[in-house]
Amino acid sequence: SRPAAPGGTEMKLALDFSFYNWDLLSNFVLKGLYFSVMLTLVATIGGVIFGTVLALMRLSGKKWLDVPATIYVNGMRSIPLVMVILWFFLLMPAIIGRPIGAETSAVVTFIAFEAAYFSEIMRAGIQSISRGQVFAGMAMGMTYGQNMKLVILPQAFRNMLPVLLTQTIILFQDTSLVYAIGAYDMLKGFEIAGKNYGRPIEAYLAAAVVYFVMCFALSWAVKRLHRKIAIVR
């Protein structure tokens, strides 16, 4: 039986998603989705570039490059992302003397944080290439930089592609954490829509479904790509 509300009336706990329509999605959700996708792409590109530099520093064999890169990577990987987001957003304005927008803060933070994870992926990919190919490049007179650029990194990227894409999917899920600093991501769009229409529970459920569908579809595509790469090998 349903619980009785004060005054003898019955409480109705039914969910109602009928308020969702294209106008609502276009006015609230799509703006947040655009930022979430943009943040994912920019953080992935920046993280891979910065992460590759960190990986090469750790593989250089020179302590003055290896030690700082190792401290940075291990330090970032030991701190929750949401704490890094909050620290940067709250401390940087005090350091530079002017405020930083939530979206700008999120982009910088994600690049700096994800670089540590992409660095480990890049390092493992580089180390997976046979040393014989490194020696062959050296025998042909290539410098260390030429060897990495023309021989090692192209093969390493191919081997690492499924793992890099999987990390990108995780990155997309993590973009919802910018909610903590008020950035307008997809989750924020659903929250505002739910508040405007008085349906916060339905809004959060809808957000969860959208995240699941998008990430599941992307994960399925990465698995298909992984099989194709394995067949080519």
C-alpha cells in the first residue's frame, strides 16, 4: 500500500519524463554536451602531446629529465582529479592576481592531469617496440629524435591506439567533475533543465542514461578497432 501523506491524501512517487523535448535539449543540454566533447578532445590532444614529452623524459636515461617527470607523473596519479580541479580553480586566481573562468580552468587542469596517464600509456607503447628496430635506426645514422619520430613513435601509436581511446572514454566520463567548479558541462545542462521544470530526479536519471549510451557505444567501437588491429598484425 502507498504511504499516506499528512491530511489523509496519498503520496504519488511516479517519474515523469514527458517534459523532455527538443527545445529543452537544445536550450540546456546541447550547450553542455558541446563543452564536454570539446573538453575531452582538447584534453586528449594536449594530454597526449604533454604525455609523450613526459614519457620521453622518463626513457631518456638522464636523471635530470627522468626524476622531475617521474615525480610529476606519480604525483598526479596519486591525487583525485576533483581535488586537482578545485585546487587549480581556487588557488590560481590568488597566484596570478586575476580570476580564471571555470571552463578555462577545467581545460588546463584536464590537460595537466591526463598527461600523467597518457604518459604511462606512451611509455609502455614505446617500450613494446623491439630494441632491434632502435639499433637498426642508429646503424642507419639516425639521431635519437629522428629514430623516435620516424621509427618508434608511429609503431607505438598504432599499438597504443585502443588503450588511448579507452582512456579518452574515461576522460569523457570524468568531465562531469567540472560540475564542482560550476562549469557548464552536459551534467550541468541536465541539472538546470531539471530545476527549471521541477524534475531534478528525472534530469539526473536522463543524464545517467545519456552518459551510459555514449560511453557504451564508444567502448564497443574501440573493441571493434582493437580486433581489426590484431588481425592486421
